[in-house]
Amino acid sequence: MPTATMLVKLHYEDWNKFKPFLDTANGHRKRFTGTGHTLVRDLNDPHRVTVVVRFSDLEQAKAWVEATSREDMLKQIAADASLSKLPEMWLGEDVEDVDY
């Protein structure tokens, strides 16, 4: 079964509102076979982060993106998560995972 990785670029205004929203979303992603995430902060702008989400099932990951990528949903996410811009989402099929 193919796995997937989703990148979500975000620019938040208030960490104390953003982080609880992100934590709550973990359970929602888990229902769509999300297995975990890495949160990466931009070196030049501490309010810019990228969330790298791993999924164990590509089709379920596609369903998650479809469920959350409508413009009205993105606007609601931006408001609830204290974002200054709409989230930028990208989903890809995992083809290689190498440890060094």
C-alpha cells in the first residue's frame, strides 16, 4: 500500500492560538491514517512553519486533503489557527525513505 507525505506551509500570528489548533488537528489526521508529523520553523521568519505529515495510506491522505482544501475550509482553518495567510498544502506519494 503506497504511503504519502503532506507539506503544509503556514504563517501564524499567535503561537498560543496556533499550537493548540495544530495539536487538535493531530487526531483528525490520525483518522485518515496520519502517523505523525514534524514541525519545522523558518530560520528567517519565526512565524512561518512547515508541517510535514506522514500518512500510511495514500488514498486516505488524498481524502484528508480533499476534505480540508476547499477554500471555505481553508479560511476557517486560517481563522481558527490564527494564520495570517491561507495554508499552502502539497501532497506526494512516498517513493523512498533513506536514513543516514
